[in-house]
Amino acid sequence: MIKSGFVSLAGRPNAGKSTLLNTILGEKRAIVTPKPQTTNKSIHGVYNDLRGQIVFIDTPGIHKPKTQYGEFLNKQAYNSIRGSEVTLLVVDASVEYGPGDEYLFSRLKIDHPLIIVLTKIDLASPSHVQAIREQWMKNYPDTPLIEVSSVRNFNIAELVTLIFEHLQVGPLYFPLPEDYAVRLESYINEIVREKIIMLTREEIPYSVAVVVDHLVESDSKVEAYLTIYCEKDSQKGILIGKDAKMIKRIRLQAQYELTKFLGKDVLLELMVKVEPLWRSNPKILKKLLG
């Protein structure tokens, strides 16, 4: 159940749209593409992660035009916005609300999900940001609003999550990275190990390795079979727990988080195996940790 869609960045000139986009695409999961033309859209970047694909369109700043060139730029922006599934209204929270914002508000008519993004919050006082926030919430009372700082990478991941929440299941417009399957396996591994660390105690978290033995993915479901390696029988007993309650807690908590992140059903099968002194054996280390 991969989500995808075109997301335009709209706003006044110098609102921080390009910097925001560069920050999003600078994440470890991002793929930056050239700028091919697709149905009259100027594609500036494609973001991929395990949830799906966001095709970003960075539009010209919307302003009150005084020349034909200004009219042309505004038209380009409006066309890109109309062809999007989601629009980010990027607002510079470090400057006062003024006539340019009023013009933007009066002209920006959107019939699809809109997210207001207050940028440059690191350049303004909290009270100033709050005043800008209240003004835009007044303009769009039922629209989600998020404050971000591209420079400090604040709330960027949360913004991406918010975008995915507003996208629908759809096709991939660009091929996924070749290492997508590796990423998925690694993510499942990390989540299961995280739950082990959170739920067990003492030496257990530092004496286990998690390996994905088999992985099957469809549009609506992920099935993964994993082996948890430990060094001692006593550790195996702790990991499984009385009446297998501990291993069940690990499995259910990992499944819940993976299901929430991937947006599809996740089924995990966990097996615990003792591999004595695996941390001291180079051959076993290579086998378990690659």
C-alpha cells in the first residue's frame, strides 16, 4: 500500500520554499532528480521512503505582478498548484504579516489538502511566531499548520509524515531506489531490536543480534521472519519469557509501529537462537551483522 503524489510548495517570494525543499531532500532517504517536465510540472525533487513517494514541485513566488513576466510566473505557480494532490503554503514566520500575504490569501484558491508551513521560526521570537500562526489560522481555520526550521532541521520529519497522511495510495512516478528492499529489511531489524532494548534488562540488549531471514511484501501486507541471536540459554529464557509473554510483547509492539509507519498490515515471526560468544567470533559477526 504505497502512497504517492505531487506536492507543490507555494508562497511569497523568499518565503524559504527552496531551502525547505533542499532540507527535505537532504534526508538520508531522499533521491534528487534532474528537472524533467511531466504534464507541465517542473519536478525539482523526488522523496522516497518506505511509506511511498512524494514528487515535489517548487513553484515561483506568488506576488502582485507589475510586468508580463510577473504574470507568467504567477500563472506557472497556479498551474502547478492546480495539478497537485497536496499544497504546502510556505510562510516566512520571521517577517510581519502584510499586503503581500493578503494578496496571496485572496488569490490562492485550493480544492485539495493544504498544509500551512511556518518557516524560519529560528529567526523570530516565540511571540512573533505565535502572532503569525494566529493570523494564518484565522485565514485557514480548518487547515493543519506546522512550524519548521530548515536550518536546524526542526520538525522536518514531522512535516513529511503529515504530507504522507494527506496522500492517497497511488503509483510510483519514478522508480524506487535499488536499495529499497535493503532499507525495508534494515528498518524492520532496527524496530525489533529497539523493542528488545526497551523491554528487556541488564546485559540482554547488548548480547543480541537480529537477522531478517525471509521477507515478503505485497501492496497491502509485509511478512517477515526473523531470528534473534543471543549468547546464553539464560538470555534466551529472558527473551522468550514465562509462557512466551516477552517474545509476544516484542512482536506485537514491533508490528504496531511498523504497521503505523508503513501503512499496511505487518506480520512478524520471531525465533530465538543461542549462538555462544557470537560477539567474539569474526565469522559469526560477519554472518549476523554483514
